[in-house]
Amino acid sequence: MTPDDLAAFIRSNGIAAEFVRPDAPTPTVEAAAEAVGTTPDSIIKSVLFLIRDRPVLAIAGGLDPIDQRAIAGRFGVGRRQVKLAGAADVLRVTGYPIGGVPPFGYPEPVETLLDPGVLAQPVVYGGGGDHHTLIRLSPGEIRRVTGAEVLPLTGA
């Protein structure tokens, strides 16, 4: 899938989001923040985990490590049952490459967890479908579109 596929999803679902294509590379949270003129707190990540092969998306601040114990506790499994999805699984489930995964717009809906720290930001920037594109939107819009469960996922 590509940013064009994401744009079609955004249009067809009436999502208030804007595509941003920075002129500078965005390989890190800090670089992405600088490229779009914001703080690192406004950059989010969408990380896919597998729980006994069941995909679960975790959305958190880009600099905040996700605590797999929080996910394990939510699903009543041991921490070792929560695996970070590899590149092939991320592409298979979301249709997008690691580093460009948006918070929504996949071939099939994915259960989503949203760290409350994301909701504290007025506007966030997330993956826009590839390594050169971001989307700008409100955290509330992410929650509305994904139906995400708010769950503390980080120590932040």
C-alpha cells in the first residue's frame, strides 16, 4: 500500500488529516519533529505486536518505549506471549512498511491501544504510508477512527 491508498481511506472515511511531505529526511523522531517544525512530543509511532499471532497495534509517543508488560496485562497473557511484529508481518497486516505505518487504513481493522500521553497533544504527526510522508491530525481523530482503547503503554 502507498500514501495514495491511505489518502483514499482518509477521504472515504471523512477523516480530518493532512499529509505532510518534509523536504528533509525523517529517520528519527527528532529529525521528523524538526522537519515539520514541532516538538518530538508531537511525533507518534504505530507499532504492531502479535499476541499468540493476533495483531494488536500500539500507538504511543515516538520517544516513549512501549512496555510489553502493559499489553500482556491487558490481554491476560505472559509478557513473552507479546511479540514485536517483524517487517514481513507488519507489511502483511498493515500493508505498509515499518517506518511509514499510519495509525489506520489497513486492509482489515486492527485492534488498537492508545497511550494517554498521545491524547495530551493537541496535534500529532504519524506515519503517512511510506518513509517520506507523515500525516498531521488530532489524537481524538485517531481514537475516533480506530476505536482505540486508551491504556498506559509507556512509563511516561
